[in-house]
Amino acid sequence: MGGKPDIIKAIVLIFAIGLVITGFTSIHASEDKGARAANLVGSVQVMNQPLNR
């Protein structure tokens, strides 16, 4: 019976580490999405300009 609290602590620690990793990756993904959206808008604006020949 003495080993069960250690197992529970290990499971809670692994869960907490998973939450931290998920938080960092979601922050990183949201920063990348804004940069991609700005690049996409810029490229669409260039494509919509008429060609001067």
C-alpha cells in the first residue's frame, strides 16, 4: 500500500508537465499564425494588382 501515493504523485507530475508543454506549443502556434496571415494578405494584395505593360 505504501507505493500508491508515489504512483499518484508521478501521474499528477506527468499530467502537469503535459499541460505546460501544451501551453507553450499553443502560444507558439498562435504567434506563427499571425505572421502567416500577414504574409498571406500581402501576397494576395500583390496578386490583385493589374500588370502595367
